[in-house]
Amino acid sequence: MTANTTTRSRSMAALALTLAFLLACLAGCAQQQQQGANSSSAEAAAQAEAPAPTAEIADVTTIAYLGPEGTYTEEATKLFFGDNDELMPQATVADALAKVADGSAAYAVIPQENTLGGPVTDYIDAFLAAENVSVVGEVVLPIRQTLMGLPGTDLSQVTRVLSHKQGLAQSSAWLDENLPGAERVEAASTAAAAQEVATGNDPKVVAIAAPGAADLYGLTVLQENVSQSEANKTRFYVVSRNPNKLSGYSSAVFAADMPADQLPGALEAACSDGTTLVSVHDRPEKSALGVYRYVIELERADGFTDEEIARIEEATHLECLGRCSRVEG
């Protein structure tokens, strides 16, 4: 065999290998595309089967919420339900839940946790203490804490800042830097703080509240977004006496009373077969040290069926407090 013949043979072999490699790549890409198409089809089917967040919510109804007018809870209520409803502002979250429990209101909207201030423990306690209520919806609302006061207020003369404790916590860094000497006073809600400033007629007292509260109570905006974080969001539960009955909701809320050392095993049993953990809030059970009441939120991409709820309850001794989907502002 001549040198030229050998070279041509080697070239043909190299070409054959290259073609084989390209064909394998093309086959792999086709397989990946098909898998992607199948995955997209499965996801689309799951989304089509999942009920809308308001699928089982009446068009016009009565809703209790933490008042007075102008709170973030009212804003979350309108985001979830729209404007064609009878809103019933209440002095406390416990009062709002009681309206649902006794049938005076069809729904209540209650804050649960904030990205900056953490869980609102008083409201979690009120939720756990309520009877005959079930979580049927969830709202995530961006929070833009706003400093407001009477017209003509001079920030250099401010001596007191009123807000809900979450509003004060979320704005603490700004207050430390800009109003370090001002007393921080907790109010029942951010809107109640704005209302008190409006009626108090003292230009040395200001409030931190939702932006809309300034117009509502005739106050002047002194500084926007004093929480200084785009990540500031609050999560709210929508509760009712009538639980959602359809399958397919992506979130489910559970409660449990147990010693802390039993929680890992319960969560491991719950978080199997495609279920993931979203949050755990603990509150003292008040019978013994180390025993807590837990509010546990789980999530499934394909939704919670009756069978999956029953499996979790049987395997973990958790009690389902409702299943729902989320509305985000």
C-alpha cells in the first residue's frame, strides 16, 4: 500500500468517525427536544388542571380584615377579591377570624409573615386559636412603608414615630439613621397609626403606613419606602369556614402539636413523593418545655389531591388546615 493510499484511508476513517459523532449529537438533541416537549406538555396539563386561586370563591361576599381603612391587609384583600365586595374592617385579627367563625363574614384576610420582620406571631397565635376556619387562599404583597405626617411637618423636630410593630421593624435601619432620637410607638395597625397622627394635630408625631393611607387621612408623604428594600413582602392567608374541595391546589397548610425532636421525622415523612417544605412557624404549646405548635406549609407542583392530604396526615399526625393557590401583587 502506498503512502497516498494510507493517507486516504486514514482520512476516510476520520471522516467516518466525525460523521458518526455528529449523528450521535443530532440524535441526542432530538431526544432532549422531545423530552423538553413532553415536560412542557406535562406542565401545561398540570396547570390546566389546577384550579385558579379564586376558583371556589364567591363573586360578591363579605370579608373581614385588620382595619381600619388603609392597611396593607385591605390592599391584599382587594388584590385577591377585587372591589365588588363588602369589606368589614376589624380592630384585631382575632376579631376578623371570629367574624368568619360565627358566620358574620364569609372570609377573613390575615397577615402571616414578612420577609424583613419575620412571622407575625400574634396573628399566628390567633389563627391557631380560631375554630371552624380553613385556609382557602394566599396573597403575597410588596410592601412600601411610607413616612407621613401633618402638612408642614419638619423631620428635624419629630419626637415620635407610630406604626404597627412590623412597620417599625421593617423601617428600623432608616429610623436609626434619620430619626435616631424619636420614640417608636406600636399601633394596632399601620393605618391606625396614620389615623392617630391625622387626629392628634401634633406636627412632631409621624406615622409609617401604606402609601394610600396618606391620601385617606389627609397626611403629607415625608419619605417614600423607608423600609429601604425591594425584597419587602408580606404573605397573607385568606380563610373561610368552607375549605376548598377541588384537587390541584399547589399549597397546603398543616398544624401539629409535638416535641421539637419529633418534627424532623414528621417533615421527612411529609416531604416525600414530590412534596416540598415552604415554611415552618413554631409557637409554644404551653404544656411543657420543648413542646410546640407548628404551622407547616407544603407545596406540590402537581397539586394536593385528597389522597395525598390523607397520606400526609396519616404518616405524620399533621392536621390539614386547608389547601390553596397564591395571588401575587
